[in-house]
Amino acid sequence: MPDAAPEPITHGPAVAGHTAPDRAAPPAAALERLRRELDPARLLTEPSDLARYAHDDAEWADFAEPLAVVLAESVDDVAAAVRAAAASGLHVVPRGAGTGLSGGANAMAGSIVVSLERMTRILEIDADERLVVAEAGVLNDDLRQAVAAHGLWYPPDPASYRISTIGGNAATNAGGICCVKYGVTRDYVLGLTVVLADGEVVRLGRRTAKGVTGYDLTALMVGSEGTLGIIVELTLKLLPLGGREDRAIVGSFDSLEAAGDAVAAISAAGIVPSALELIDRTCIEAVDAWQSLGLPHGVEAMLLARVDEVGAAGEALAAGVAERMSQAGALTVERGASTEAADRLFLARRLAYPALERLGPVLTEDICVPRGRVPEMLRRIEASARDHDVVIANIAHAGDGNLHPLIIAPEGDDAAKARAKLAFDRIVDDCRALGGTVTGEHGVGLLKLPGAAHELSPRVVELHRAVKRALDPHGVLNPGKAFPA
């Protein structure tokens, strides 16, 4: 260890492992430098623009108006913004499409928000090596469609796949409906181009199928929420598009806990579906009232399953899923649902969050528990809703235990908001008591900091601090996020 740590910056919240210095350059100096180095059209300082870029989609997470917004169009733009901020003692908050649900892209007073939404080039698709190279601002769905034209498939598919960027997906290690079988974003990131806290650009990772040279800094960056470097370009592994036969199995249940019993039974049987999603009555009704999809009503929960093995193997797995649903007490189990009907139900699952937002501000949980504890966790969520007199809707990537209780409080009802926060904290505590984690795919951001503080031991938090100090000694990048101070 060096004798003295580098001097950190002053603006914004305290950064783990740092103390505030005595001085910092005035913000005007950073703006002047940005004006010199960037196209003026890429620098936003109008109050309406600053307000628009001040926060992501997380309800109730703190934010403040930034000093400026940089609409980066190249790696050089990002590097210039970071250098200007670092030289002037300012924080940099990286941002993709602003679809995050934990406050990870929320600005702080005097910070510079660097948006990568204009970096939308797909630079290379190599069908022989099954990889794609793309800038961080490419939308997940645009990438998926582009590689599909070459007979390839990019599996990670968060519910926001049509509006979220692959850079943001990597920053939070996003999952999705397919992740129960095919894995999360980190499983597909081969390499990254990253702008470090001093503005230097480095390339991490590889293009080969295997490689263990040095520490796995690529995996470290994935899920780091922009606190260690700004991801500007990604090299992603792809799979062949064909070779699968989708079979849908849909079960309806008269209680959340019964649906959870089916999830636990499917997992215990060793069945790995390509998707296993849960949606409850509140979500079904909210989506149908909004989109008129003709969804089934009168049930408390539905499990939406798919298996994609070919031929007899796929039939056997579908039968196994259906059998476990029936044994768990399903009211109905439909095998061989039409593609149209299944797609409509899975669309309802993806639309649940925006449908509920129409009812009032939504406080979103992202807990993950062992699959065998899903029934108990669902029971505790219902108990929390009753005890705190709040509405909690439920969607879930049930197949991997990743539950998204959605707590709704009417606009302007401060008492309901206070009760919702109590329910939120209790759910986090219950999750940890059942051997779970406070975030499965949304990231810690700001909302999950208290839960992370309980989940991570003091020694593990210190390891996080040490990594942060090593890569960002002055605390330039997204401080106060991802792990507790």
C-alpha cells in the first residue's frame, strides 16, 4: 500500500474510503473545458434538459440537478468529459437510456451526466466466431434483431429490452425471461472497452471462446454500475438462432403460494425450462385495463413456462412442468397453448411495470431467494402487504427465484408512501432471512444500499472499497452507488 492515498474530490456525497480535500476547481472551469473539447450540440446546460437527465426510472430514489449533460457520440467524447470532470473535482454519472430501477444513474448536485444514448453503432457481426461488437448505446432489441439476420441469437432479454441499452444491461448485469436457462448478461460479455476514472481508454477481455490471462477485469466491470469505469463498447458472445422448439405451459392458481409451490417442485425435479415467469392478479388486471389483451381474469396468479428442447425430449419436459403445476394445486394447466396466446401472456408479463405505474408511483423490489424458498417468500410478501396496508403486485423470474414485488402508493398520499417504505424494508429483511440477496438484476444503485449494508460483511465492504480506490482513487465515477459507504 502507498504511504498516502491520492487526494479525493469534494463535490457530491462522500465516497467509501475517502475523506474530503480542502479545495477543488470551480465548476465553471469544467464547463469551459467541455465547451472547448466538445461540439456545443453535445453539451446540455438548460434547466429543462438537466431535469430530464437527473434521474432514472427508480421511484423515490434521491437525485439532484447536475451541472451539465454530455451527449457522447464517441469514445473520445466520453474520455474528454471524464478528464474535464476529474481535473475540476467533479463527479461523473454514466447513463444509458435511463430505464434503471434502483437509482444507479441518478445525478448529484454539481455532477456531470455522461449519456451514451447516441453511441448506437453495431461495429461488427462475426457469424463464424458467433460474436458481435457494439457501442454501449445500442438498444438490446436492436442488437437482437441485427444478429438474428445472421442466424444468431443474443439471449439476455430484460423486460425493458426494447428500450434499455446493452451498456446499461452490462452495468447492472441484467437478466431477463430467458436467464433461468441461458444465463445473464455477464455470461455473454467477452470483452469491453472502458473509459477509466482518469479518462484513459482500456480494452479488457478477449474475442476467443476461452481465456484466463490475468484477472477477469471484464467480469468485474459487469455489474459495477459505472463506479469503476464507463463501458463504451462491448464484445458479446452469441448463440445459434435455430435448433429449438418452443412449447408453452400455462398454469393458473388460486394463491401466490400455490404458484410458488409449483416453482419449487419444478426446480426440485431438475427441470430447467427456457422460461418460468409468474404474474399475479393485480398485474393481469392492470395490463388488461391498459392494453385490452383479453387476458384471463378470476385467478390469483399464473405461471408462464416454456421449454425449448426438440422432439420427444421437449414433450417430456413439458409434461413434467405440467405435472408439477397440477400437483401444486393449479386450477387449470394448459399444454400446447397457441403461440399467439402464449406470446400475449408473456407480453403481459413484460408490460406489468408500466401498467402499474399508471396506478401510482411504484417502489420496485428485486430480491432473489433460493428456488425452494419461493413459496415462503411469496407468503411473506403477502403478509407484509396486509400488515402495512399497502398494495403489492407481483411479477417474477420465478424459475431462478428472482422476485419483483411492486409496491404501489397513490400519488400524494404520504402516509401510504411511508407504509410502502416499511413494507419494502421488511421484504428485504425477509429475503435475507431466507438466504437470499437484495438485488438479482437491477443493481444496488441507491435504493438497495441499506440492504446491501446488511448483506455484505464489513470485510467484504472493505474489499469493495479497496477495488474502488485502486481504479478510481479520487472518487470521480458514480460515487455512493453499488455498495455501502
